[in-house]
Amino acid sequence: MPRRPVVIKLGSSTLVDANGRLRRSRLDRIADEIAEVAQDTPLCIVSSGAIALGIGSLNRSERPSTVAELQAAAAVGQAILQQAWQRALGRSDRATGQVLLAAGDFERRASYLNARHTLEMLLAWGVTPIINENDSTATQEITFGDNDALAAQVAVLLGARLLVLLTDQEGLYTRDPKHPDAALVREVPDRAALAAIDATIVSSAWGSGGMRSKVAAAELARAGGAACVIANGGRAGAIAAAVAGESIGTRFPARADAPSAYKLWLLHGLTTAGRIEVDRGARKALESDGASLLPVGIRGLSGRFAAGDGVELVDADGTVFARGVAEMGSDELKRHLGKRGADPAVHRDRLVLIQPA
């Protein structure tokens, strides 16, 4: 059975200094560590830094604020970033492959599977994938993340055993680490443990994420069966220690009851176009009996969707408790509401329940 891979994400501040220049010696040290670990463990690298390097190479002192400027900077910096990784890992005779992904690649089942097959083939060939958001055309990462969500999605996509998020902090603290009472959190066993933790730490000058986005990524990864470690990318040996399971940074243990790969895609990849409100009996049948959703148990619809589109299932209180793929469009489904004997609105094989964390 193939070994489950490890996904390592590096933030912009780990690779790029305050002047927008590559931290070459740090990258070399990280690349040497990756090359050593990759001898026994398949590794995927999710690397930020394209925008920061683009800004630096153009001698701009501040991160632009408009999407067009950010995309242009990414176009310049992505080539620099990939060449840097190719050179650094090439010192250990490791081949690299560039993989640029956009949010839509995770939303469409066909492209989702294509991305998985490409990454699996690269790993089978002994090639280290260097993954980044396709910043030059996709606006979602530029606006909302520092590749943390992308790294978590890749971990779920590949069925990884571990996601390592390298940042410029030692890990997750109980409050801003500059505060004298701040303490490093060694393990977050479940979501309830986050209640006492302040994850609103501001990001670096170059990055667009923060500790909150890393916590969200960790939660997504472990829901998909991957543990997650948030650690300091500037600390020598951080990658090897995290992969070996040693105590470093903050660890989020994986959930043991992760759904199947397809149901993980339904949960975290599928885009929904509408909502279906169900009655109490229908919800019970779905949750307790593993039944399909039949029109007789539907109270109402919102949004307009076609057969094959994603939909959310909600109860009378508006609580979303399941996601799935509609077997018929909203117009057709309206004609069958409340009727017995009609075909399923959402088949049980294309439906997943949203479990509490």
C-alpha cells in the first residue's frame, strides 16, 4: 500500500525577507531537510511567496492593494519562486514540478480528480510538487488566504497523514505571543479547546493570512484524517521533527472517523447552488437510517439549481446538516414537493452529513 504523503506549507515570511528578497540560505536549509525526509516520505510543498518576490523584484516597498496589481506581481514572482525551489532542491538531485491550482479545480469533480492524479503521479516518479494558488488569474487566495486553505485542501485531496504549516511563530499561543502571559499551545485535541485561545494574531507584512487562517486549515485537514502541525519555519529541524511526530509547535491530531474521499469532496470541495429545507422526519431518516432525501420530506427550496449541482440540506431552523448533489433541478423538484413515490431529490450515495467537530 502506498505511503500516505505529507503536505508542507511555507508562508511568505518564511521565504521572503522584509525587502521582498528571497531568504536563500533559509530556503537551502529547508530544501536540504525536505530532501532528507523525502527519501522515506512522499512530500508535497505548498509554497507562498510569489507575490512578495514579484513586489521585491520590481523594487516596490509595499504590498499593493488592488487585485490587478497583486495578480501582476504574482505573474512576475511565480517564475522566481519556482526557479528558487528548482535550484534549492536540485542541490540534492531532487526534481521538482510546478502545479498551479485555483478554487475551481476543487469545486469540479473532474478537475479535482485530475489534480489528484497529477500529484500522485509526480510523487510516484519521485518528483517533489511545488504547489501554489494560480494567483495571476484566481482572486480567492489573494483576497482570503496565505495558501493555508489551499494546503489543507491538498492534504484532503491526497489523503495525507500530516499537514505542516510553517510560519514565523513557534505555533499557536493562548494570546498574542508578544504578551508576557502568552503560552505556547502544544496540542489542540478538538475544536472546543480553541475557545480559550486568541487566534487573531496579525499577519506579516508580506503575507495575507494569519494564525486564524492556519487554525481553520488545521481544522479542515484533521476533519479529512490528516494531523496538522503549526511550527516555526525559521527553526532548523522543524520539518523532520513534525514528520517524525516529535513535540514541536502546535499539533492538531487527526480525526479517526474521516469520511471517504468522495464524501470529503462533497464536504469541502463541492460548490452549492441552493438549499433544500427538510422536515423533522426527513432529517431523522437521513441521519439515523442512511436514507436518500425524498420529495415527500421537503418543506421548501431556495436558490436555483440544476441536476448535478451541489445543494445544502437545512432543517426548519435553517441549520445546515448535510450537503449533496441534486438528482433533479429546482424547477422539476418544485413539482414533486410533498409527493410520495417520486425519485430521490438527493441520493444517499451522493450525500454527506455534517458532523460536529
